[in-house]
Amino acid sequence: MPELDKTYLPAEVEPRWYQRWLDDKCFEADPSRVSEKRPAYSIVIPPPNVTGILTLGHVLNNTIQDILARRARMQGKEVLWLPGTDHAGIATQNVVEKTLKKQGVIKHRDDLGREGLVAKIWEWKEKHGGIIIEQLKKLGASCDWSRERFTFDDDYNACVMRVFVDLYQKGLIYRGKRMVNWCPSSLTALSDEEVVMKAQNAIMYHFKVEVVEEPGTWLEIATTRPEVIPGDTAIAVNPKDERYAHLIGKNVRRPLPVENQALLPIVADEHVDFTFGTGVLKVTPAHDKADFEIGQRHDLPVIDVMHPNGTLNELAGKDLAGMERFAARKRAAELLAEIGSLVKEEPYQNNLGYSERADVPIESRLSEQWFLKYPSVKESQDVVANGEMKFHPDRWAKVYDHWMTGLQDWCISRQVWWGHRIPVWYRGEETYCGIDAPKGEGWEQDPDVLDTWFSSWLWPFATMGWPEKTSTLKAFYPTTDLVTGPDIIFFWVARMIMAGFEWMGELPFKNVYFTGIIRDKQGRKMSKSLGNSPDPLELIASYSADALRFGIMRSAPLGQDICFDEKNVELGRNFCTKLWNAARFRQMQGGATETEIDPALLSSDDKWILLRLNTAIDEVSAALDEYRFSDATASLYRFFWSEYCDWYVEASKAVLQGSDEKRKANTLAVIDFVLGQTLRLFHPFLPFITEELWHGMGFNQDMPENQGGNSLMFAPWPKPLDADELAHFGLLPEDEKAANDKYETVVLGRGLKSTFNINKKVRFVLQPNQELPAHEVEVLRLLLNAEPLEVDAAFTPTKGTPSALTPLGTIFLPLDGLIDVEAERARVGKELAKAEAELEKVAAKLADTNFTSKVPQKVLDEHQQRKTDWQEKLAKLREMLAALG
RNA sequence: GCACGGAUAGCUCAGCGGUAGAGCGUCUGUCUUACACACAGAUGGUCGGGGGUUCGAAUCCCUCUCCGUGCACCA
């Protein structure tokens, strides 16, 4: 066995193993290996933005995927974890444009023109685009990098084109002039999903207009947007509103622009809520979705008073033209005041749509865009509702169902340049849609590109060679699990399901695991602007990738947001150190790996740890089956640290420090068995250190090449001992109790020492209530740090000797006058008081016939037993108190 | 406004009808030859408020409050 370094050096170990895995092609999936005996397991990565850098969100998400993939490999499955990046249309173009502007290369995108800018972005992508991929490798992600895809690759682009044309021919894609969400910052249309509502402190302006036909009759109108008054083309009231019904059909004079106070008709529309505001609504069809619809119903003209970038245009009048929209709002209010129209201004809270990406208020704007009626809606909705596709946690199924029920057509065109160009050409009145440009002269391609998500929704199959019926698709589609954040359930998950049914005729994945959202200690979302998002790479540098993985898994309960605390990463690091040192301890005992366990030589401690290992294997396996990652880490942590290190290793020293070579070898065999199983259990969580130890301890040596001989990655996932094996080792459930009783005795003995502030080796006397084999006594002595431990059934303590009741008998700490009798009396008194209180509680319950007559026998027995236990304890405590004099 | 999730020890969370738990933190000891990134011991909670069901409620039901999220949205 080679010697392990005194300290673990992850900075050296982690890159070394990652390179080795790559060299050995450990991550590469081969569809030809898939068979009944070797089922496929597949995940497609949620492709990070190509411009992105690793965040804690990515760490969480990808660690989970890696755990699932690595465990599947250990379960003997053929695993494909397919990686790649997203071209992220608007986001990437913004980033590159900004950078170019900063560098002084351009002042405006028009300086380069469409082709020039796209070329620059490609250049930029080639140079900086792969950063996040390299970062994922640092984390240990076991993706099949030979299959890395990019949503803007030529092949992928072909898939997108094909899908567009297909939908166009099916009549599901259409072009139309509609009210859309317009981002005045990015200068493009957005889908409804890209708009987030935010609460605003606004001002409600009340102004009045005179009814032309009835001089002296004034209508008061409330608005938050006086700057678009020049775009008003009617006034609407509810026909059922008695206050105004008689005015319908008459006219008012629009106050702005001052130089063009047009006449506006008063129309009747049911949409107007007469309990809101003044009950009179100004109708601005060009700048509000609801108003646009009213306009359509009443055949009103549409006056667009705004430029695409949010400044007011000439139609807004000389006073407002050229002004930025918020400045224009103030100015418009001033103008209303100047002409005596303004009645009042009052503070008002409302919700406003913001562009998710640019974080500016969007404008509703009439424009010519492409829309999609979603395909395969019913299958997609049903597959989740009937449980064929499972969401974890399943409450997201309801959210999904709700969205699927109220689907609105998807605005898929974007007025940017970085993206898949819409495959439609125009020549005069002619329109052509096809994958390739039409033949003939004079055709012009539609200038718009497609929403990024219009390519992402094809990810599960477009990455596997679709539309060809590739062996990869046959073997790995549908994928097994999808791991993603709930924030993109509509953007991505729902749309992938629909695409899956539409083009593959099948669901794209069987399970969706939704991670929580990472928050800081104060419960705030991680964000760049708050500066509360730690850099994962710095965390890796100071704690190791394994530590980061463990720390984040430990704090990620199913279905809840994650409260990130660097302490957890520190704890992960400490855990790795513990693992390392436990392995070193084994090595210091010398000898080769022991593989044969002799059942006849097993101590109670050996049996105990083997049974605890069984439990741990069960718990971890069950937790992983149910995506309860934090539970899995908790089980591992408890088993290895509290049970194996704190109890078993310490107890085993009784044998290891002895002279019985046979028993020593047997103990080492148990240790080697437990450590080997432990490394396997830990591998999905801590791939690097476990691989290093697997080889460092020589556990790989007697494994078949492809089942752990070469890499722990392919060692079989541990199975608990079955009934036959348990019988072979003579392991019975009560064996756990034997060791537990011993350990409890130790705890009580240590308690005595601590109470009396003894921190040296000291004499203990145990008055046993059963026969104790020498081994047990030796373990007790060692763990109590007793010198000596006397076992004496006839022991008569001197007055005032501290003692404790243990499952193995009474343990005494004879201190020969050293103790403070008063303190000991207080201590025993306290325990006695507790026993009395508990006894009283149980006794009271048992005395209540209401209780005894209605309770099941089992509960009754439990209470009876508890009563007897407390009674006995109480009696002994009274004796102890009496002995103190 | 509608829906969902959460409120348990200082912190993060488990328990989801039968004696309130874990880890971390805090405090006190200890360099006990694997590990001070450690070991040992201790401290700490009327389980958000109110009501109900039950022999018995942290756990089930109703209601309120607060935090978070999604959807809808009226100028």
C-alpha cells in the first residue's frame, strides 16, 4: 500500500483525476453498449449562456446532475450526460455590443452592420465562449464533452429552420400586426414570459375635458401616463354607468398636444370599470393592450406617439417631441396644469411590466411580428397530469398545468441580429418560407431572428442528431432526468415537452427535478448588483470542488430554496479531511488490503458497524431514488463521522493495539470492507477524493478493470447485505443493541468525568448487571480513558462516590475525597427531579381511564414500560442520593 | 385578487397523531500517536397567534399574522 500524504492536497489531486477520466474516455457514452442488462441513463444539461460564468446556481444544478450520472454509472448503466451552451440571443448581443462600445470599436451597432456585428460576436464567442465549460470541468462534471453542442451551430441551426418551416406549413406560425411587449432598451419585441411585473410608486393624474356638445359639462379622467394623451383617440365609459350614459356619442376636446386639440368621441365599452377611478377611460390604442382592443371594437384610429427607443415623436406635439418618456410625463402634467385641465395629482401604486433582461419598463407597441400557436398542447398537458412524466417536487405540476391551460400565442420574432434568422423571404406581395433561400431575383429575407427559446426547446433531440434517426436518439431518447430551476418552467421545460411530442412523438424526459433558488444568509436572491454571490471558483480554490459540492448538497432540501452559507463549504472541506485521515489511520495499521472476514471473530463493535453500514446504504440509496440529496448527505455524514470514526474506529483500537494477530487482521478486514463501501457511497458526491483514496488504499487492485479496477466511477454501487449474507456473518438486529449499550455506558461515564472536571486518566469501577467478556471491558476502558477499569459486582463505594446508571450496570468514579459532595448531590438531585416529573406524567396518563380505555394496546404497553423504567431509575437515584449522606 | 410554499433551539433544517431531534454556533475541558479542518462534555425550544377535532396535536381541520414564489391585473 503506497503511503498517503499527511495532508490532502485537492489542488493537485482534482485536476489530475479529471484529466485521467478524460484521457480514459470515462464520460463518453456509447449507444452500442446499451442493452437489456445495461440500460441507458441520460440527461441533457440545461445549456448555460455561452457568455456566462459559473454561478452558485450552476454549481447546484450541475452537481445534482453529476451525482445522478455518476450513480447511474455505478449502477451499471450506460450514461450519457450531454453538455452544451446556448447562444442566448439578446443577452449575448448586448454583452458584446457593450464591450465593443467600451473598447471604442463602435458607437452603434450600425457602424458594423448586421454581418459585421454577427462576425464580431462569433469571434468573441470563440475567444471567451467556453469559459463556463472549463469551469464545469473544475467542478468535476462528468459530461460527455465529445458531444458538446451549441444552439447556434450549423447542424442545430438546420434543426431550427426545419421546425420553423414545419410549423409554418402546419399553419401554426403566422405573421401579424399585434400589440406586443416592446423593450425600448433592447429595441425588440419580447414574449409575455420575458416581462416581469413590478410594483411601482407612480402618480395618478386627474385632468378634465369639456363635452363639446354640452358646454359646462366636464369629465374627469384619471391616468398614470399623461405623456401619451396625444395618442388618445376616444373617451370610453361603461354604457351601464348612469352618470355618463347620456354622453355617449358626444365629443370632447383632447387637451394635448396643445396645438392639435382634436375632437374625441365618447364611446360605450363594457370593459370600463365604473368603480375604478372616475369611471371615465381615455383610450390610447397605440400604447395599451386593452385600449387597442377597445379601439378595434370601435374602429378608432391608432396614433403612435413614440419612437421605438421610448422617446416621443412629432405626433406628440412640439412640446413633447424628442423627449424621453419619463421626462415627457412630467412635462405633459405641467402642460395640463398650464391650460387649466389638471385637477389633481395623487400618489398611486400600480404594477408595471419590466423587460426581464434590460430591467426597464416595457411599452405595449403595435408591430408586425411572428407568432406561434403552441403544438401538441394536449399530450403535453396530459403527460404530466396523469403522472407519466413526474415533477419533483410534484407541486410544480399544478403550476405547469395552470400555465398550459391559459396558453397565449408565443411572439417568436426578435429585432436583433444574433440568432437564427427567420427563414422567410419577400418579393413584392410574394412570401416564401423554406429552409433555403428561394430561387430567382429580388427576394429579401425577413430581417428578424427567432427568440432564443425557439432553439432551446429542441435541445433534448436536436443535440442527438435529429432529424436523422441516429443510434444516439434510439438509445438515449427519451432522457431519464432533467434538472433545472423552476424559474424556467414556462420558458423551457413546458416548451421542450411540447416540442418532444410534436417532433419525436414522445415525451423528452421522464422526470424533472426542480432545484431551489439560492439565497444568501439574509434570504436575498443571489445577484450581481447586490454583490452577494460568491465566486464558485474562489470557493473551489480555497476549499476544493468536493467540498463545494458537498456543502451545497448538504443545504439543498427537496423543493425548498437554498440558504447558502460558506460555512457549509467549510464543513465539506472538513469532511474531506476527516475521510482522508480515516484512510490514513487504516494505512498506519499496515498490511495489505484484507478481504476475508471471519464471522467467528467478529466483535460486537464489528457487528454494529456492519449493521450501521447496511442502514446507511439503504438510506442513501432511498434518498437518491427520491432526489433527496440533502438527506443523502446527512446520512453519509452521520454514518461516517459519528458512527464509523467516533465509535467504531475508537473501539477497534482495543483490538488493533492488542496482540491477537488473527483478530487484528479480521478487524482490518472489517475496516477495509467498510471503507471500500463508504468510498463508493461517497463517490457521486465527492468524486475526486474518493477516487484518490480508492487507488491510494489499493481498493482498485482486486476489482475487474471496468468495475472499479480502473476507476471508482465504475465500481458497483453498494448493496446492503441480504438475508443470506447477514446469516453468514451472524448479524442479528440485537447485535446493534449490545454495542449501543456499551457506548451509552461510555457516554455516561464521560459525563461523570466532565461533571467533576477530571481530564486525566482515572479509575472507574463498573458494577455490572450482566457478564462482560474481556473484549467489552477493554473497549469500555479505552473509550472511557479509564486507568484502570475495575469490574466488581461486590463493589461498595465510599460515601459520596459519584455514580451513574447505565445499561450495563452502575458505573462509579471513585475520587477519594476529591469530590464536592454538595455538587454531586445537586447533580443527582436534578436528575431525580426529572425522573419524578416524567414518572408523574406517565402515571397521570395511566391513571386516566379515559386514556386507558381508548388507547391501543401497543401504546398502553409502551406507557406501562415507561412507567416501570422511570420507577426503577427513581429508586436507584434515591439510593445514590442517600449514599451521598 | 387567485394559487402554491414556508414559519420548530442563536442559525440551517428534520420530525407530520403517541416521552421535542440533528448539524452548525455558543460555553467548558483536552495537542488522548488518523484528524485542533480534531476529540470529549454541556447549554439551548410554552414547535408563528387564536380556535376546533382527539384519551392524546409540532403533526389533522378552521382562522388570522408574517415571509417567499407563481399567475392575473383597472386606466
